[in-house]
Amino acid sequence: MEKIELIINRKNYAEHAVEKATIEDLQEGEALMEVERFSFTSNNITYAIVGDQIGYWNFFKAEEGKGKLPGWGFAKIIASKSDTVNVGERFYGYYPMGSHLVVQPAKVNEFGFMDGVEHRRPLPPIYNYYTNTKKDAVYTQETEDIQCLLRPLFTTSFLIDDLFADNDFFGSDQIILTSASSKTGLALAHLLKKHKTNSGASFEIIGLTSSGNKDFVNASGYYDSVITYDQYASISQGKASSIVDFSGNHKLQYDLQVHLGASLKYNCLVGVVHWEDLRGEEKLPQKGTFFFAPTYAQKRQKDWGREGFQQKLKDAWNGFIPETSDWMTIETQEGAEKLSDIYSKMLSGDFDPKIGYIIKPTV
């Protein structure tokens, strides 16, 4: 039996191919999952860019110098030599961008399982867990595509929002979100706006975006003001400020840090959208604090318990999902060729923020 998978040169991300490979016979305790669909967003490019530093390349083994890009989606068990999972069961989770995944189900219960394969054991549990759709608090069949696209991004936004709320928004009078058109940025702006409405907080939510996306970001209604990157100097210098940087653009970081100076109270580094601008010649005045969602999620799961965490996330999710149809159109692509095309599009940054891409790797 064959599978297809996206293989990337870790030294040159533009060099990639969708390759075929033979699926080896299952060993005792293993199960074979057929990937039905997964999402492709700019967040997946972040996985590649920081793959070596944070370990995203380590989830799915590839030949030396190459990598398998992860994505979030749904898959079903099509063969099993494990007595803990059954053929036909479906799971939401983290899959290599391709058609199949062999797992070793461990710590299995009615809610799901951990992939116990040896090389994944040291990695963050949130990426190793596969949630049974029958027991998933967030799952509904009609929103599967939205879950693929937004659930992992929304979870990151939910955690950042909680971090800010737990720290009294770092005393900010204005919170600046870069890559304001990104789905993670939109979700965070939505949550911050909810906090303002519910608590009477007075901070301003400022979205920084490209000129081509300004109208789209404005139309979302989540931001108090939207400005283009070349207008960053119009941001008030005298107000206590926080930055949530989804872009990873060195020059933008430098410009914002110099412009805001001592009024910059917290600089939260999250994603890498403009991967080609990661480095720059000018030394940054302050580096900022990198936000790693899995670590913060583990903290909150300990604080609230797993069920408490899921309930809070579900409540926030249910308040967000009905609004997404106002600004997002889902586009489904089928087959290996389309997977390659969407990867190239995402890597170049040449994509419409209004479109959410779903890939069905096999037709």
C-alpha cells in the first residue's frame, strides 16, 4: 500500500515535492490512520521556519536534511493491530501533510489516545494527542473544516488572551497586533474586544497590516484602528503599549521598539508570517518574550484540570465560530498536486486572507 507525503528541504524551504512511499506492514500495537482532511494556513509555515529551534520537524521522521510539515485535521483508523483502537474510529489531531500515519496508541481512553511512538515521547503532549470525535467537547460534524482551520490557531489566541488578562493586560493603553489579517490575529482581536466589552477595559486594539489587506481587516470589526506597516509612526508614543507580533519581521520589530521606546511594556513574539525577513543588521533594543502555546496550555490544564480547560476553550470557541462566515471563505483542494500548489502559495505569502484552505490529500 502506498502513501503520499509533502517532503521539504530543511535548508531551502522552497525546494519541496509530494512523494509516494510504501506503507510498511503494521507491527503489534500499531494502527494505520488515513488522513481525510487538514488545513493549510500561514501557521504551518511557522512550523517550518522554527522547526529546528522548537522541534516541529521531530514529530514525523524524514530522511536527513528533509522534513515533513505537520498540519491539523481529521483521520480515521483503517487498520489496527492495537486492541485499544478500532477500525472506523475518527480522530482530530496533528498529522504529517500527506495521506497516512502509523501510530502506537498509548494512554487510551474514551476521549482519545497519545501516540506512544518512541521519538515523539519527549515532545509537547498537546501535539501528540488524538481526540476521538465521539467524545470531543468542541466537535460538530458540520464544522469540521472550520475546526481544521481555526481550532489550533484559536487555541493559541485563547491562551494569549488569557495571559494578557491574567496580567491585567500588562497595564497597556494600546495593544498592537502585527499581521492583523492572520487568522490567529483576528481571533485574538475578537477575544480582546470581548474582554473590553465585558470588563469595561479601555485599551485600544490596533491592527498592523499590509495596504492590500487593510480593508479586509477593517471590515472584521475587531480592531479599534487599522494602520498599514508604513504608517507605524502614527501609533502614539506616549501610551503604555504591548505588541503581539505574529509576523517575525525583524525590521518591523526594530522600528516598533525604537518608536515606542520606554512605553513598550510587553513584547509578545508568537508567529512567523514574513519568514524571509527574520534577520536584520540592526540589533533590537529588546528581544521580547517568545510565547510557546503548548507550554502555557500545560500550565492552564494543571490550573483548571483537563475538563475545565476544555470547557473554557469551548465557551470561547462557540462565541467566535458564528462570526467567521462574515470574513472567511473555505476553499477545498483535492490531491497531491494541489497540496504542492498551496504550499508554494503560503510560502510566498501570496494568498488571500479571506480564504481558508482545506486539503484532502487523496480523492
